[in-house]
Amino acid sequence: MTARIIDGKVLSDTIKTEVAQRVQKLQQQGMTPGLAVVLVGEDPASQVYVRNKAAACEKAGFLSRVVRLPADTTQQQLLDVVQELNQDDAIHGILVQLPLPPHMDSGLVIETIAANKDVDGFHISNAGLLMTGRPLFRPCTPYGIMKMLESENVGLRGAEAVIVGASNIVGKPMAMLLLAAGATVTLCNSKTRDLAAQTRRADVLVVATGKPGIVTGDMIKPGAVVIDVGINRGTDGKLVGDVDFESAQKVAGAITPVPGGVGPMTIAMLLVNTVEAAERALQASHQPA
Ligand code: GUN
């Protein structure tokens, strides 16, 4: 068997076109969605991500503001920037690119973002809403993965879903979304005793560890849907995922490639969250005070 390739590029383009249509509607009502991306320091990967996010925003017709701050910015200076963006009516979404320099408290910075502008969905209030089944913003990567599973008609009710990697950005919110869709969810972490025994049970396997090749074909149930969130630079300079694609492809029913899988979806869902934030702001402005 050779797995079907789930093309994140094609699906993300469809979603971006839908967003551009929603932007046009907003513009007819005098509103342009605005996204501010804050980048502290010079992490090369973060610079690429921020550039891609800003370019996608502009293409969709958003106002895009990138705030670049030096690595020695104080925490208070960053909090002041976030608070100014919270007050700025032209900005509907705020994203502080992670990781932040070590002298900063990421939790405090994220908690300072107004929850209704937190298009990453990382604020504790948004994490809590997601956990209790009333999401305001779904974190972009897991949200994009749900869209991919939906577009592939993957049945999730009663399915065994196994997630490798329990980060706040991907693994934990992914577990909440799959659980809400009716899957039985196993969330593995770096202490999991027999990882292969867990992954082999999975009808849907999501891998988000940042460890290239941590999952190989022999750890996959034949016919499973494999979602690879990893973006790692191989020794030859090429991008590779967390899943060993070659061996996995021979066993899985469907698999996401790296690049061109989950990555483009994350950006598309950031645009979805931002246009939604702008739509909510417009609606709120029509409500009597
Ligand atoms: N760093 C890696 N992924 C992300 C993300 O989705 N959002 C932010 N803000 N930082 C990240």
C-alpha cells in the first residue's frame, strides 16, 4: 500500500480564498481586518515564520503590522507594546511569536494579550474555553489539522487518536479538539514507556515533537491517517518532519508531507481566526452600548 498524500497547500489555498471573500464583505462595511505580529530578537526560524505570516495577511487584504523588537527588549517594554495593540481599534488580532528570549516570562506576555484579540488561542482564558467545549479561538495548528481530517472525510467518532507531543501549542489543544469530535484520545509525552505500543493503536496519529524520524513505518497501524507536525532541518539542509516519511508511506492510509502539509494550514487558520475577530469587532460596534 502507498499512502494517499494529504496536500496542505491545496486545502490552505481554498481556505485563504474563502477568507479573502470575507475580507471583501468587511471592507464593503468599512472595516479592514488587522493583524499585528510581534517578533523579539533574531531567531532565524521565527523570522521566516513572521515573514510568511505577514505576506499571507497582505495577500488576503488584511492590514498587517509587524513589530520587530531587539533581543534585549525588557519584559516591561514588550508588555507596553502588547497593551498599546490591545487598545488599537485597527488591530483585531495580536500574535507574539514564540519562543521569546529566556529573560521573558512567555506566560505573562500571552496573558497580557486581550483574549478577544488572541488569534493564536494561547491565552489561559482561550485554553479554558477550548477545554470546556466553548472555544473562542482554536490554536491554529490543531485547528488546521482538524480541517485536513474533515476534508479527507476521516471519521473521528469512536476512533483511536494518538498524539505524540504534549505542548501547549499543538499536543494539548489537539487532544481537546479530537476529544470534542468524539475520538478516544491518548496523549503521549517524552516519558511514555512504550511509544510504539501506543502509536500502533492509532487510527489517527498526530506527531508533534520536533524530533526527526521519531515515528517510523513499523510504529504505524496499516491504513492509519498520519499527521506530521514536525519541521526540522535535515543534515543535507532539507526540511524533514518528525515521521520517517519513506517507511511510513508504505503502511499509512494517508499522510501529510513536510513541507506542504500542516505548515501552510497553520497560516491559513491564523487568517481565519483574524477575520473572525474582525467580524466579531464589527458586530460588537453595532450593538447598543
Ligand atoms: N512558534 C511556533 N509556532 C507558533 C505559533 O503558532 N504561534 C506563535 N505565536 N509562535 C509560534
